[in-house]
Amino acid sequence: MGRAHANALARLPMFFPDAPEVERHTLVGRDENALAEAADRFGFAHTATDWEAAIDAVDVFYNLGPNHVHAEPSIAALEAGVPVLCEKPLAPTLEEAAAMRDAAAATGATAGTAFNYRFVPAIRYAKGLIEDGELGEIRQVRGRYLQDWLVDPEAPWAWRMDADMAGSGALGDLGAHTIDLANFLVGEAVGGIDRVSGQLTTFVDERPVYADDDAAGEADAEVAEYRDVTVDDAYSAQVAYESGATGTFEATRVAEGHKNDHTIAVHGSKGSVKFSLERLNELEVLREGNRGYETVLVTEETDPYVDRWWPPGHVIGWEHTFVHESYEYLSAVAEGGSFEPSFADGYEVQKVLAAIERADERGEWVEV
Amino acid sequence: MGRAHANALARLPMFFPDAPEVERHTLVGRDENALAEAADRFGFAHTATDWEAAIDAVDVFYNLGPNHVHAEPSIAALEAGVPVLCEKPLAPTLEEAAAMRDAAAATGATAGTAFNYRFVPAIRYAKGLIEDGELGEIRQVRGRYLQDWLVDPEAPWAWRMDADMAGSGALGDLGAHTIDLANFLVGEAVGGIDRVSGQLTTFVDERPVYADDDAAGEADAEVAEYRDVTVDDAYSAQVAYESGATGTFEATRVAEGHKNDHTIAVHGSKGSVKFSLERLNELEVLREGNRGYETVLVTEETDPYVDRWWPPGHVIGWEHTFVHESYEYLSAVAEGGSFEPSFADGYEVQKVLAAIERADERGEWVEV
Amino acid sequence: MGRAHANALARLPMFFPDAPEVERHTLVGRDENALAEAADRFGFAHTATDWEAAIDAVDVFYNLGPNHVHAEPSIAALEAGVPVLCEKPLAPTLEEAAAMRDAAAATGATAGTAFNYRFVPAIRYAKGLIEDGELGEIRQVRGRYLQDWLVDPEAPWAWRMDADMAGSGALGDLGAHTIDLANFLVGEAVGGIDRVSGQLTTFVDERPVYADDDAAGEADAEVAEYRDVTVDDAYSAQVAYESGATGTFEATRVAEGHKNDHTIAVHGSKGSVKFSLERLNELEVLREGNRGYETVLVTEETDPYVDRWWPPGHVIGWEHTFVHESYEYLSAVAEGGSFEPSFADGYEVQKVLAAIERADERGEWVEV
Amino acid sequence: MGRAHANALARLPMFFPDAPEVERHTLVGRDENALAEAADRFGFAHTATDWEAAIDAVDVFYNLGPNHVHAEPSIAALEAGVPVLCEKPLAPTLEEAAAMRDAAAATGATAGTAFNYRFVPAIRYAKGLIEDGELGEIRQVRGRYLQDWLVDPEAPWAWRMDADMAGSGALGDLGAHTIDLANFLVGEAVGGIDRVSGQLTTFVDERPVYADDDAAGEADAEVAEYRDVTVDDAYSAQVAYESGATGTFEATRVAEGHKNDHTIAVHGSKGSVKFSLERLNELEVLREGNRGYETVLVTEETDPYVDRWWPPGHVIGWEHTFVHESYEYLSAVAEGGSFEPSFADGYEVQKVLAAIERADERGEWVEV
């Protein structure tokens, strides 16, 4: 994450010269040696192990740490009037997320949640179609995020599999992206999510900790111990929106053959769109009056952000979403304006995630 | 449906010469004039408006009528020792379906439910992979059936939108296919469905009855009245299998751009498969050790049923599933054996459909 | 081929009741025992080993024999006033093809060449778009026919690999289809093919004749001898049309991974279309004003021939093209009219094939 | 091009820290004002309008100018011992390209031709498969480069349409990429190209020069004059390799619906690969023993260059090819080694392009 954001900042001057000038001032971390090396590589002038001091020293704070260090430093920064862009999900608990949202509301400093997929040109193009009414009344949303890195039961245990440290598993890590993307695309049209049902599943209950990390996965690697997996390998949810529209969402880390397969589809009374992150330069569009989906390569000069990059047909990648995000965020900071997705947007996602967990525990639909 | 089955019977001798010889004896219906014309076209020697008499006259009974005439004649036939192949879903109510299942159990006559998608070569090939353990332990199933014929709110009202006549909407009509296909593919591996949650949605509450049927859909067509839609336009469900595997299912009649888009995907601990009815000659297979899905054209001599038809690469269509189905069913009848999907299989699907409806009404997960 | 046509005739009454009534009268062949069995299976009343006698006995003659028996019986039939539908390519030599064309011109009997791919609904739909000017002025055509059955150098020798018996290899067998399909789609718009360049290649110069045919391909199969392959495994050609439009064509029997992959693409000044035989229910259409290709499932009631079959989204297969072909051909016979593709159309294709061979021999572009 | 290379240099330190350190020293151009602005944006310390002086001042020279300024400065630099990376195609005439090749041979300075598509991870992965013999003996290559920016006859005239300035049209601009990519992938296996046939076509003979450039393409834009198009809008070629393998190549600027659709396919006696630039993170692979193409997302840590970027499944874009190219080129410079594609490689491509033109003029196959 740090690398993706550092790269984004580094690329702004050449491609977004109208973005505010950025100095990569202080890189915060725990291990001084590692910090020095990273700062050198990522172009930071200073390093710090004390985030409080660092916040005093900077004009903008990117909080890219693990979930459990999102709340306290972000709130402190906002209270000090320092704008914050915080990685998703906002916090491991809904309470902390609420505190962050409140801190953002109480300050004039620009607060943003880093849902980078909102900044894919094809997604922006889809959003434009929906806003212009080209899909008609929105009825159904379908989002899936499929990965395969936990298919193997012998894949090593990691902190992301621990409920205390990670909050949830596929739900928080992947589901957060899907829920936010759906909110972005259809939220204005269908309102918030009213009610959800949920199912969280863990297929592999314990995983090995290897004696030697680097040997993990090798056939003869020595297993030091087995530790419990206390989060979900996969979740699914059904949702009902205020307008009466419905949605189905799903993510899994055990779908063999899917690396980073985040797809979202929207059906309206006049048309449909389909998007896949693995082909992020494309959007499938069913326009009113057409008979089938049109495969649109969203790489025209007139497409969102594309004129900043390359000629038509020259595809961009995953990392470009971070450049667009920083461009928008820093521009908002410079203008003293607000940024979307805001902390309030991040909190809305968190509320849905919490509701899905609650629905799973209770075995019933719950209000968000 | 009648046409698809009549065609299947007519094609057996040329392509499945080892199938029992079939005489298309009596065509049953209500309107004598229409019957005569249909019998002539579909190659039936006799017609009848009285199904009881017809059952006396035949050796095998194909019950292809609407759902509400499935139970009584099928049970009567079975009680008379006449084998029955009945269209899906088995019955509009679970009670009737149970009675049919019991009648089948009490007789020696072969009873079958006409879930024709079990007889797609690509599906059989997938089933073989799963049986051979090539996907490993089955963890997740995902089925969707998307259609678009009710996208337009002015699409005409029909009996299929009435709960009394049709039972349910997308759920019974499309969901039955998906649930059965999942049972066929993974049922042996993961057991039955334990629990379900469900959501049934009607997006258009009333639809026009046009003064002149033929003018329906034209811009200036005169609407005689509006009638209530009392079934679902779309459903979704989450399911938990006995083994701990999970599934998500969904169908809709309002997905613009999707004509008959029935897809099913299965993920196991070693591999995955994906199938789409609109490309029914293909199967996407993620094999252990491979990096991506392999697009298999299931048209080799060694593929199920394919040696009966054409050389490799010469694709077959939807209707061929009915030929395979009749071949298997009639062969079972001739041998006095049982046939799958049986009435018991049809009843199992029905139980799941009923549970999904119940789950939707109660807003909670229910036992199947 | 015989099976595909017999099946087509058998299916007409149920699906094309307006087609002329057909009696499968006499099946002609060499081996009386095999004939009797085939006649029984394919529904023929009589058999004959003497084609001259058979022609006297029938009203219509389907000449489905190997290429070297196309000319004499077809000409005899036409001279006797018996309509002939002849399999493609018309003849092994251009001279024979010319004689056939002339015989057809001299008689009132309907003569047709059996290029069945003209009767794919998606191809007809594409043809309609081109006729309606939706692609604008046609500029480029691209056709490829890829198969893989000769990839393995140990695949057995067959008569199709002998120049005397087969004329040419991939060129005549596969290229004939592509050239005719291109003529059908764009011929009216761009005129005939003026000039061609060509390349014929044989990758495997001799192939085994196995002692035991059935063991062919098995690792330890005994090879009786090796025989020369005297035809092309693959060809490619560049063509210039009268209008100034251009084309590139190619076929191969050694493209690993391609079973029956016949594709054709047309680019005009306003739009483009792409078709693939392995997905024959689909057409990719780039319409003026759209940004990408639209994947059209050509299965609507309004699509060519589709109303005769199944509801929207219910796909048909390869064999249906033969039913459409026989429907059109027999209707033309009944009306005493002409049929396209005619013998003259078949001759045009043959002329192009001959020119491609000539161009390859001479190493230069040649006039057709 | 300048932008793509400047960006590549700027990104090396963060992602390829083992690359030589680079100072963007002097930016050369004609217009001092434009230069100053570009230098500022692209991070150059100095500017120059005199390339000779600039060459004296730098350690490495990137020649990114139009084709007609490739030869003289590149040769001068090489003679001065300054390494040169020159954009493709090497020169507008074969003579100049030969002089460049000779200059490179006569110096110790590293000379490279900037065929960036050699540096796509999926292409490198394909190259590895071919080198490892996984496709067996290579038999057929097929390359196409389809664009649509000249579909409209009213698209404005530009220097690229003038033979004196541009050499050729689609052939030199797009064909050069395809020929080089084929050489890279299969050159070692099949040797050089022996003979070619060619067809160059111009569909629109003259194009408008608009009174106001910015208004070009608008319906009411005033046309100042019409100028002749003296290069090809499209070319096709057939080629014969030394080994007996064959190839077909094609490019067009008038293929409606194709933005930057560069595809290449290779068939061997054991397998096949297919690549498309519009989906540059993917490779279609037909492996021995498999039944269909496997869609490989070439984004694993073990894939070429991928470990430098992002986690599995996080796609990269077109511009990354330039980063890889500069990494390899500058590393070669630092080590005093050679670089591929070299000037000799660039010359080989040029020879083929010239042969295709000659073949077109003569209407016959010509030796390369």
C-alpha cells in the first residue's frame, strides 16, 4: 500500500501538473533500519517512528497502516487540523469508525477513505451512464471479489486470519471494496442499504506457522505450530436498498483460478453494465435499443482521466487508480473542500460490514 | 416443451438406434382443433382430451402440461404402472410434490423429472471431473439464471405472474433448474442443502392486459386492464450444504441484456469449473497445476453423448439435451430401472424452493 | 455429410411445415450391406449401387459423394431435368466445375452447391446489416479456418492427403467455405475477386498407414508403410476485389487447440462484424456510433430462421444449417426457381481456389 | 514517445533500484518555448536545439524523434562512443538503416532499437515457453495490428500519410512492431524470413487539411485543401521462414472498432500461444495434453518483471513496457554489453518491410 501511494505521489507532476505540489516529507514506521531504506527508495526526506511527532511536521497525513492503527492517529491528525487520507476499511470496529467519522465532521480538514477502485476510468464512465439515466431505474446490483491465495490448506497462517487483529477476513478486506463500489455507482439512485442477510464461512480452521517463513509452501517445510483461523475465508450477502433495489455480494479467498477478480454488475430498467478488475480498461455496456453488451475500451481522450495518460487503446494498470485518487484528494485539500469517498462514506461501508456479520450470527436479516 | 420433447423422440432412431423404439401414440390437450394440427405436425397417431383414457392407452406418459396439472395425472399413471417423465418443477406446492414422490416410490414404474440441463455434454463432463476428485473437496457453488423478458414494465401480464397458477416466478421457473444442476454436480460430494436464506423481489407490481394480444408491446396498443403480479421477478438465496460447503443462487427476469444466461460455477480445493448455457458446448476448467481456466470445447468423440452426433468442433444446441434425456429415460423404462433425476430428486428441489420462500417470508435462515 | 443431410430432411416437417413434402426414396452407395443398414437408419425406402438408375427414379438428387464423383452424376441428372444439390467443393478440377456450371445453365432444373454456412442465422443477420449499408463501404475481409487434426506427424494417412483424389488439402476443404462465405457476405458490395496471391504449405511430408486402422494413433501401433502427403496442410491468400476492397484468407489443419474454428470479419467505413463458427449463435457487431463490438445473441424471433425453432436465448447447433439449406433448396425446386449458392457460385469459388494454387506455383499475384 | 520514455526513466529508482542511476540531463527539440515547458514537466535539467552539442554533453542518447531524424544523430552519437536507444522503425529507408547498423557494429557503445512490446511480461513468458520447447516445432505465426483512426475519410491529413516523410503507413508504423515481435518469439526457432509476398492498400486517396486544426473532425470545419495520401492505410503479407515455417501479417488503420488491437499467435507441433495488446496482462496458452487454451494472467511473482511491481492479479499497463525496456537497456550500457533488440535487429525488420513493399510493387514473392 505504501508503495502504491508513494508511486502515485511521485507521478503526479508529470501527468497531473495541475495537482498541488507534493513533498514526500516524513515516512512513519516501526523499524528504523527498514524505514531508512524505504524512505530512500520511495523518495521521503525524513523518517519517524513516532506518528504524533510526524503529524505535527506535515500538512497532509496518509494513514496506510494496518486497520488497528487507523483510528487513533487519524483522529489526532484531524483534531490538529491535518487532512487525512486513510486506507480502507476505516477501522476494525464500528465504534472506532464512528469516532473517525465524527472527528472528520468536527474539523475543516479534508478526510478521505482510500477506496481506490472508484478512480478506475471505466468505473467513472459507468457512474456517468448511471447518473445520466442511461440504465433507467436501477434494480439489481451484483458484486463478487474472488481470490485464490488461501485455497491450499497448508498456506501459512498470517495476522489477516486473526479476528482481533484483522476484524474480519474476506468480508472486511474484499467486501469493503465491493460495498463501496456499489455505493458509488448506485447510491444516489437507490439510497442506502436498508437490510442485509449474511453468511461468513471458514473452510480451513487452522493453518500452519512455518519454522522458517521463507520455506513456507515448500513440501518439506517444517511446521512450528498450527494456529486458529478466526476470520472468514468467504462471505456472501443479500441486500435490500431503500428504493426497493436489491443486491447480492460475495467474496472469497479460496476460489481456485481467480487472482484478483473483482466484478460488479448493475441492471436497470433500460440497460446494464458489467466491470471486471482483471480487465480494468474495459466496460461491458448494454445500452437501450442495443441487443447485446458492447465491450467498451475506456481509453479515449474523452474518458475520465485518460487524457492525462496515453493515446486511445493504450491501456493503464491497477496503480493508476492511486494516482487519480491522490490527484483528487490533494486537489480537494488544496481547495479546502471535501473529498469522496469521505470518512462518512467509509463509515457507511463499515456499517454494512458490521450488519452482515450480525446477520450471519443471528441467522436473520438485520437492519443496517 | 411439447415441441422439444416430440422432436427428441423423433430424432432417437437416427442417432440413438439402441434406444427403445417409440411410437408417438396419443397427444393429449384441451382444444380438439389445435390438437389435430399439433398431432399432425409432431407425428402423433391419436389425440385425446381425456388424459385418463390416454394413460390407459399408452406405455409411457410424458407429462408436459403446466405445473398445476402435474400431480393428479402423474400419480394416476404411476398407480396404473405407467412410467412418467414429468416436466419441472414437479408441482406448484410441496404437498403435491411429496405425493408424487410417494407415488413413484410405491410403484415399479420408472418416474423421472425433466431437468434437461443435466444432459448437456459439458455438464456431464464437469460431473465426471468432480466425481474423479479433480476439483478436490468442493467448497463453493454459484448459480445464476438471468433473463430479460420482463424488463419492460409494459410487457404483458401472463399466468406465469400469478401465484395461484404458477406457484412462484423466477424462483420456481429458473431457480429450480439451478438448484437441480447444483445437486447433480456436487450433491454426492457435499450432501443435501441444510439451510437457506432467501430474498424474493417483484419490481413491477402490476402489468397490462392488452385488448388485443397480438398488439402487445406496440406503443399504441390498447390496455384492457392492469393485473397484479403476485410472484417474484427475481430471487436470490444463500445456502449451506451438509458438508460445510456453501452456495449462492440467483435468478431474474429483469436483467437487461441476458436472454437465457444460466451459469454455474464450482470451486474446490484443487480446481474450479464454470459453465454458461449460452455457450453450452464449452466448459471452463481450472485444473490442478494450471494457472488459468482452460476453455474446453466439449465436442470430442470421447465426451458424453458426442459420438452420437457430429465430428469434433461441430457444436450442438439446446434441443439436444432433450434427446439425451429421452434416450436415458426410455432406456431406463425398457430395462425397468430407475432414472435420475427421479421424482425424489424433483421433490428435493421443491423442498429447497419452498424453504427459500419461507426464509424470505420470515427474514431468517430456515432448515430445508 | 450423408447423415447431416438425411437428418435435415427428416426434420423439415416438424419445423418447416411449409417446405415441400419429402420422401427419402433411394440411398446410393457402393457396398450393399452398408447401404441397407444406412438406409434403415436414415429412413430411406430403397437403395441402389447404380447411380444412373437411381437418378431415373427420383425427383431430386443430393450428390454427397467425394469430390471425384460430383461432376458426372450431377451433369447426368441435370441433363435429365433432375434438380441437384451438390456438396462442396463442386469438383476436383476447374474444368469439371465449369462443365457442371454449364450443365446447370443449360437446364431448367434447380442446381445448388451445399455451402451450408450461408444458412447460419448469425451470418444471415450479418448479411442483412451489410445489405442495409450499416457497415458503409466495405473495405476489408478476413477469414480463417483453423483445425488441429493433423498436428501430430503420426496421424494416419488418408485419401484427403492425396492430390489426385482430393485436389487440394486445407485449401479446397476449408478454404472453399471461407471464400464462399466472403462472397455471400460482401460479393454484391465489392464485386468478384480480381487477383490473388497464395501460399500452400505441407508441414508433414509423409504419414503412416497403420497395419490395423483401429489401432491408429496408439503408441505401439504397427506402421505398414509411409505414404506421401501431396496436398497442403495449410494455405494463406491475399485477395483484391473489383471494388478495391481487400481480403486475407487462411486455413490450417495443424493449429493446435482449434477444432473447427472458422471465423470471418468484415470492416466497412461505418462498422464491422465478426463471426466464429464455434460460437455460431453469436455475432459481434460494431455499429456506427457505438464504441465497441456488441455481442449479439442471434436467437430472437425476428432473426433469420429462428422463429422456426426455439424461444430467445435457446441456442441451435451446426446441423441446423443443413435444415435451413434444404428448406431453401427444396422450396426453390418446388417453385421451379433458382437457388443460391448455385453451381455458378460454386464455380466462382473453384476459380478462386485454382487461382490461389496457381499463384502459389508461380510465386506471383494472378488474375482470377 | 518522449513522455513514455521520460516516465520510464523517472520510475526506475523506485521499482528497479538495481538499475543505473539516471539523470535526465538534456532535452533536445526545435521550439525553445515548448522545450522549456516540456523539460520542466518531464524533469530535464537542460534543453538544447542543437543535437550535436547535446550528444557531447550526455552519456546516453535516446533518439525519439520522427523517422527522418533517426540516422544522422544516431550515427554521430555512436561514432562519438555514446550509446543510443532509437525509436522504431530504425529509418525511413533501408540504406539509412544499414548505415545505422554498420555504425553500431563499428563501435563499442550499446545500440538498441526501441521495440517496447518485447518487454511485456506475457510476451516474455511466451518466449520462455517457446525456448523451452513447450510448443514443439514452430510451424505458423500470425500477427495483426488493427486500428481505426483513419476509418473516417474526413479524418485530417497528417505527415504520417506522406511517403517522403513517413516512408510507409500502416506497414512501417504498425507492421514493424509485429515483424519484430515475431522475430523475438520465434526467430531462434525458425530462422529469418526468407521470402515475402505483400499487399499495400490505400482506401482514402486524399484527406482534408483543416483551416483550423482544433476544429478538425467537427461537421462544419472549414477545409483549407485536400492533400494526397501517399502511404498505405493497410498492408498484408505472407512470409516463409528459413525453417519452412510460415507467417501471415497484417495491419490496418481503418478497422472500425479496433483501437490498438495488436495480436500475435504462434502454433507449434505441441502447443499454441495467443496474445492481445489490449489485454496485455493475459496470455492464451494451449499446452500439450490440454484440450483448450488456458487464460493465464501473467501477474505472478515468478513472471518476468512482475516481482518489481504489484501482488498477483494487480494488472500493469502499456507504459510499463518502457520501464522494462529502459531497465534492460541502461543495465546493458552500464555493463558495456549488448542489448536486444539491437540496431541489427532493427535493420532485420526494416529489410522485411522493404521486401514487403517490393513484393507489392512487383506483384510477386521476393527474397528478403
